[in-house]
Amino acid sequence: MLPQLYTNCAFDATLTIAGIMSGTSMDGIDVALVEIAGSGLMSKIRLLAFACYPYPADVRNRLLYIASGKAIPAGEISDLDFVLGRLYTDAVIKCAGDFGIALDSLDLICSHGQTVYHNGTASESAAASTLQIGQAAVIAELTGLTVVSDFRAADMAAGGQGAPLVPYFDFVFLRDSRVTRAAQNIGGIANVTFMPADCDIDDIIAFDTGPGNMLIDAAVRCFSNGRRTHDTNGEMAKSGRVVPVLLRRLLSHSFYAQKPPKSAGREQFGEHYFAEIISWPEAAELAPEDIVATLTALTSETIAAAYRDYLPRAADEIVLSGGGANNPVLVDMIERAVGRKVTKFDDFGIPNDAKEAVAFALLGSETIRGVANNVPSATGATHPVVLGKITPGRRNPFARCGLSS
């Protein structure tokens, strides 16, 4: 059912949308300007522009500290919530300007926000909860546009883990009537969306496979004293060696034995876990390059193990996306671990780096049309829900379509 504000709006209206994504690597703000017509498998998606704007160093350091699990004053989180709202606004305005697109030609902004805490599974000591910051009211005020944000909470309220959410986009964009695909994203955390040929949305299997770039990035930051944020082109891993005894201990983490649905984040694989790793006797005498190589192998081996353990059959095609797809050493390790060549997401007409920002543009497009856009088989939710919260702007997002409430 459509939100009451937009009850007279058509499902097939074409909207020009800014999708904003800042992932668990916390390296910057991705902005995709996207034209979307229609809904569900009938959606037509056209990328107009994409850019990534790095976080200011001080903001990134503050975010990493908040996500470290240490006690943080509420005022620090509140302040960053509004700081990010302004940074996200600036990024949208800059992207539009850089590509010659008028801001008033946009209809909607969809912002994932920056995750600073995510616990998808309740325990005796803590409720399942999630927190993304980047104040939507600031974005709406400064742009005049309606904003859809905070996508994870509704799924969690319905008993899900609030992650992964990109499988809805994978279903719409990558589903094929004849080809069984595994869409493997490697951001800070790695996750897979398995789509049998000609599947319905309930046939999807999707879950986090484990760390993607998160531990690799933490190691590079540590060993470079903060001068580098990631292993560019896998250079450190390439110059090191995979150490079997360390890899075996890494693979003993309890997350890998959990059955889907399951999700992970910095709470499991953040800086605190890396600090623990380098304190182990298995790592004590190793060169930094060997640790980075072994952490890179961890990502590839846990992806391959997840396929063997939790997917019903081999995929006809494995489609890689996310920052890890740009690391040739990691890609080579994945191909050897799964025993086959992989395909890059770029081959489907949208640049790999833009995928998640485009995905949240699509999720927000469905939200504003009142269409359920979680994948309960992936998140564990008890039923489909419409994700996201709507912060109205000064203009109805459907006004340029000649439609109004």
C-alpha cells in the first residue's frame, strides 16, 4: 500500500533519484544519480552520474572511533549525525554540478547513512538493533527534496537482521530466466545473493559470508601507521605469503559455522578483532605482508566455504562487486578457491563502484511507491515490509511527473 501522502501517484512514474551510500569501510560517500521507472522486475534503471567523495580525515577518524566499540558520549554521535547530513548534502550537490545536472531536476534522495553499530541478532545481554547516522532532516532542508533513509530498522522490527539489503537490487537487476547467479559483493563485509534461474524473490538465498576488506584494511592502516587505508591492487598481499597455521585459526571463528540468515559487521570483524589477531602466537613473528596475504586468503576461503556449506548447488555464474573486486590478488584467490573464473559486475552496464549507491536509489524508489523491498529469506524477517523512513521535502517527489496527492 502506498504511503497516504502519495496515494494518487502511479507505480510506473519515472523518478530521478540520488542514491547515497557510505559503507563499512568508512572511506567516503558514494553518490549515484539514477533514473528509475516502474517497480519490481519491471523497473528500468539508468545511471546518469556517479562519483565518490572521500570523508575528511578528521570525520573518518571520528567515525572509526565510534565504531570501535569503545564508550562514546551521546553528544559525539549526535554531532556526527548532523555533520554527515551536511556532508551528504554537499556530495549530492557536487555530483549534480560536476555532471551538469540541475539539482531541481532531482525528485528524491535515498541515503543509507553511515552504520556505526549493527547487531542483527538478539542475545541475553543485548537486543537486536542498528544505528545509521547522517541526518535526513538536514538533507531535506538543504535540498528541498524528500529523503528516504534508515532502511534497516523496519526489517529488524519484523524480526529480521536488517541485512543484507542489496539482494533486492540483485533480484531486480541480475535475475535471469536461464542462468543461476551468485552475486558476491566484497565491501568491508562480504555477502552473497544466490538466485536460481527464473527464481521468485522467495527463492533467494543471501547472507554475509564474513569479512571482505575490513580486516585487510585494518592491517594496512596499522602497518602503515595510518598512511594507507587499503591494499591498493593487493600489493602487500602479493609480496607476502599465506601462512596456513594462522589461516586455520582465523577460520575457527564461530561466525562461519552459523547457518543463514546471518549478518556481520565491525562488531565481529572490526579493529578490536584485528588487534586480537596480531596478539596471537600464530601471528607474533610474521611479517606485515604475510599477515595481509593471510587475511586476504581468509576472505576468499570463507566465500568458497559459504558456497559449499550453504548454497544448494553451484552457480552458473559468479558476479563480483564491491571494492574487493578491484583487488586482483583477492580475485585470483577467489577464483582458485571456488575453482572457476568469475564475472565482474561492470559487465552488466553499471560501474562496480556505483552498485550500492544505485541499489539504495532503487530501494528508496520502491519505498516512495509503497512497495515492500526487503528479502525475508535473506534477512530472516517474518514478512515483507516497506523499508525506510520518509522525510518530506518542500516538493512532492512525483510533482515533475504531473502527479500529486
